[in-house]
Amino acid sequence: MEILTLVQKIYLGFIVGFIGLAIGSFLNVVALRLLAGKDFVKGRSKCPKCENLIAWYDNIPVLSYILLRGKCRKCGEKISLQYPIVELFTGAIFIATVSMFGFTLKTLFFLVLICNLIVITITDLKEKYIFDINSIPLIPIGLAYNFFDIGNNSVGTLKVLGITFNDVFISAIIGAVLGVAFFEILSRIGLLLAGEYAFGAGDSILGAALGAWFGWKLMIIILIISFLSQLVVGIPIIVYNMYKAKDHESLWAMVTLFFALGLTFLGRYFTYTGRPFIALSIIFLSLALAGGSIFVILKRTRERQSHTFLPFGPSLVIAGLLVMFFSEYFLSYFPY
């Protein structure tokens, strides 16, 4: 029986993975046609170079790429590595989702979310643009997911204006508001300090969408993870571009920013040793240095007209997927 069960799991995993590969191929088409302003529903796939129609046997996910050695059969133009990467990732995450949540309505909702997040990642990475067709529908779908408690996460009800709602739906509404408010406030702070929005409207909508799906507690986790991942990937690129442009003013501002971050640990030390006045002074100093450094960096970036900052959508997507799979672990950090 155990052997049969294992065989069944492997067989089902293969089927789910193949479906994921095929959908991943379609998601590539959706993303690239959206960027080109074309209809992604009608019309067969064409080579972007010679515009010849691609035969069905040359359109098999991953396999066709390998057999054609990454080139168009007609013109020999190289096919972007993006195609097999997106196909493999989609197949893998479909298998992971079904393995963790089973063949349930919850899984179906999550797969819809995943597909849109993949398209958002592609378009934001390529052109720093998130299309409304991929982000806005996720808000009502996420709210519906929690309103009907499809994830079976509700532990009680709350009465608002005489109407009773489950607690996860209320959390989802607060999460959506938190997601959009956070990015809108930061965007306007960037506009005030440097005359340029710090985040695009697409980031605000995506933040609202993830808040609607996962609620306010996990939205806080998403924001923390997304900023950390953005720092890990983005700071080396930003510093390299500053060095390349010989922007010494921005480089010194970056050094000061890290120094300010280091001061916060010193402030915590004085807090623990019972010297709150010194700790408070250090914290105010670190905030002043950090604020001044960020102002200089944004100002110099605008003056250079250098778009060194990475799109933020992919970081939000990474954080959202991590929260989707490990929500119970992250929620364990909240005492209530």
C-alpha cells in the first residue's frame, strides 16, 4: 500500500508539474505581450526576430528549448533563457503548492495568485512596470478568499456596525489598507525629500493585494522580508553605480547611512545597561544621520538621472510566496 501510495504521488506530481510547465509557457507569453501592447489571448506564438509562427513541436515547454539548443528553427536567433526558467519555476512551485495544500479549493486560489505574481515579476524586472490587469483583481479575489474563509484560518468572529464578519476577513481589510498606505506614504516622503516618488503605483496596488490575501500580521512580515531582500540585492548594485559614476558625495552618504544603522545597536546597549538618556540621544542622532544620508542619495540620484534602484515588485513577490508557504511559522512570532 505504501509503495502504491508513493507511485501515485510521483504520478500526480508529474502531472501537476507538466501542467505547471505548460502554464509557465503561457505566462511568458502573457508578460511579453502585455509589455508589447499586444493581445495575449488570441494569436499563435511567433519568433520575435523573424516573426514566423512557432510549430507546436517547437513549443513544448523546456524540451523544445533543449532540442533547439536555445535557437529559433527558422532564423537561428537565440531564444531568451527566460522561457525555460519561468517554465521550470512555475512547474516546481505548482508541485510544491499541491504537495503542501493538497487538491483543495485553497490550492486553486493560491495557484491563481502565483500565476499573477509570476507575470508581475517578469514585467517589473524587464520594464519596471506592474500592469493593473495582474494586480488589481488580486485584491477582490484575496478578500473573497478570506470572506469565505477558504483557507480555514478563522478562529472567531467580529461585529462591525452590527454586521458579523469572520476575523480573517477583518484582518484582510486591515492588511489591504496597510499595504497601500505604507507605500503611498513612503512615495510621498520620497517626493517631498527628492522631488521623485519613492515607489510606483503598482507597488501600492501589489501591497494592497498581498495584504488582502494574508492579513495585517503577515503583511508586516511581507514588508520586512521584502525590504531585507531588496537591501541584499539592491545595495551592491547601487554602490557599484555610484562608484562607476564617481559620485563620491553619494558614496559618503551611503557610508554615513551604515554608520547610523550601527549606532542603533549602540543605543540598544545603553538601553539595556540602564542609561536611557544616552540611548535616546544616540537614537535621535542615528535618525538624523540616516535621514540626511537618504536625502543626499535621493537628491544625487535625481541629479544624475540615474535609475539605479531595482524594481520593488519582485521583492514583494518573494516575500508573499514565503509567507504563503510558511505562514504558521511567521505567525508564531505574534503573541496574540
